[in-house]
Amino acid sequence: MSAIILWRHAPTPNNLDGVIQGSLDVSLDETGRARAAWAASHIAALYGTDLRVFSSPLVRARETAAAITSLVGGEVVVDHAFTQRSYGAWEGLTWDEVKRDFPDEFARRQRGLDPRISGWDGQRDVAARVLEGLERIWDDAKPAVVVSHGSPITLGLLTAIGEPASSVVLGRVPHAAWAVVRRVESGAWHIEHFGLGAD
């Protein structure tokens, strides 16, 4: 049975330091590359080697995706549908700085709402592009690995199962962990796993 494995990129130094990246293009370090290699070995063992591999255009995602193609072969197909949202004015800040300097907007974010800040990519737009990407790459015969980011994965999956993009029912996939979604004969999407590979 086919599936799409939505794999969150391995952690970067910014992730470990609590710095918001969003559209900032940051590479993995040695720790991140090791984590990506560990997760890739488990994905290959669970889902086989006949995999199509797609990635966000951001380097941290492409480097994570390379960990699986180094095991199973093939090429990484860059797909902008799966890129990270822009965090606008918050990019480059730590979450502690955001909480201090934007308390009301941080509170909105904690409630699952879009903060009202410049440059922020709204959750409905992000969810729609991710779902379009999932529908476009779905293949009944051959599974796919999609390396993306926390917000796009969660928002895309919520929309796929008919939940509002503001829902917090799923939580977030940890770095280098993955979710598994399938499209059944009726056309409905089913989340089979969420957060596999988490510490």
C-alpha cells in the first residue's frame, strides 16, 4: 500500500538555540546531519527503498532529504509547495524575545491563530499549498518521502483530514520525526502515524 511520509527536517543550530528560522536558509550542522542519517535509515527500513523523494527548497530540508537518497538512490525533487512559511518580523528572534516583545501576538499564536505581524504567511494559504502538493504527488503504486517543516506538515495534515487550520489537535512533529498519510479509495486522507522517530 502506498503512503506519503512527511518528514520534518533535522535540527539546525538555530533550532537548538530557539531561534525562529522561517524562510531563513540555514544549513544542518554535524548533529543535524547525524540525526538525519539515523532517521533516514529507519524510514528506509520501514518503507523500503523504492521511494520518491521530495523536498522543500530550503537547504536544511534538502540536506535532510539527501540522507535518504544516499540510502535508496534517486534524486531529490525540490517542490515549493512544501517550503516553510515566512515568520515575517519574528525571523531571527528567539521565542523568548517574541514572548517579551510581542506578548499579544505570541498569545494569538499559542491559541492556534495567525499573529498580526508584517510578513507572516497565513495558515490557510500554507495549508492550501501543502494539500495541493500532497494531492499532486500522490501515487497509488509508489510511496513518497516529503521533507518539509513543522508548520507546513501540521497545517497540511489538518486540512487533509478536514480540521480547521487553527486546530491544535495534532500538535507538532519534532525535528527529524515524521508522519504517515494515505489516500484511500474514496479520496479521503487518513493519518496513519504522527511523530514517528521522535526522541
